[in-house]
Amino acid sequence: MKRINVMKQEQSYNLREEIKTLRTNIQFCGSDKNVILITSCLPGEGKTTTAFEIAKSFAELKKNVLLIDADFRKSMIISRLGIEGEVEHGLSHFLSGQSTLSDVILSTNIPKLHVMVAGPTVPNPTELLASDRFSSMLKSCKEVYDYIFIDSAPLGAVIDGAIIAKECDGSIMVMESGSVKYKLAQEVKGKLQNAGCPLLGVVFNKADIKRQKGYYGKSYQKRYEKYGE
């Protein structure tokens, strides 16, 4: 298994506390929620950063964690982790039968955290994700990892996330404040429900707290942080 050094970005106190709160909420969803999909309605809402920060946070609890980048449309994991040029094989290699599972799972400099990148763009992402090979891979990984987080393409744009959702125990939707219409958010929620994947919660991202008024605006002003995908 190849080892990579991921770039650790400095977090503000507020962001660390929000990630811990999200982690706690996931834990209270039940011990059967181990494979979790992270998706969004649109590109650029922060799902990739959210997925990585959640995965890292669980690893800090000494949990064995695997973060899978299943966004074949526009993968951001490699650039976000600062590992350009370090990875030769990804999920698309495995699903197309070109690599073994040990080839595509990478250990990191963060104890207990492993990563699987998407690999090169493929012409048939939905077919690969709907394959028995993908389902069997997750079953094998569940025997090793306490938590598996899957970063998918935005479900409001393509159907990939709904295919992945069928194999997951729950999902989290990342939404950027002010960028998503109510109808689209409801459509994404419906797709997750139709896939039989419970929506565990929504991460309301990039909120402009300065525009909040009244009691709740003052109380929660320090609890949010802007961060991009």
C-alpha cells in the first residue's frame, strides 16, 4: 500500500468546533451508519473539503477511515490534498479491472486515514458505479474500516450520486448559502430518498453571518466559517 503526505490546512477554532459538532451528530445517527455519501446540488458548494474534514475528524478519534473520491466528472481531491503527481491508480482503474484494491487504497500521514482518488476521467461513470465490482468493493472495505465517506459528483447535476447512494447507509448534503433554489434542493433530497439512502443532515456552507440579525444572529455569529470545495 502506497503512502502519501496530504497537505494539512490550518483550521480556525470555529471551523474545528463545527466539524466536531458534525462528527458528533453523525455518531448519534446510529452505529449502523458507516458508509456515508457526501454530495451537493451544484459544483463548488464545498462538498470535497467537507468530506475530507469529516474523514480526518473521525480518524482523530482513532477510527479506521476510508475517504473515497467517486466524482469522476470533476475530481477535486488530488488538488485539495496537494498530492499532484503522487498517485498512479484510482477508483476508475479498479472498477475497470486495471488495478487491485491494494493498488488504489493509499495510506496517509494522518494516522488511521486512508484515501482512494477517483482516477482518470472515464466515458462511462454511471456504468462503473452501478457495477457489481463497486458494490463488492464497499462490502470488503466495510470489514476493515469503521467509517467510509464517499465524495460524489453533485447530485443536482448528474445521477452518479443516486447510484452510489444505493450502497450507502446515509447521506449528507452540502449547500452553499444563497446559491441553491428550494426546488433543486428538494429534487436532490428526493433522489436520495428514492435510492433508499436516508438524508442524515445538511451542511449549510459559506454563510454570511454579518447579514444575520437578532438573537440567533448574535448567538451563532462565531460558529460558522467560510471554506470552499
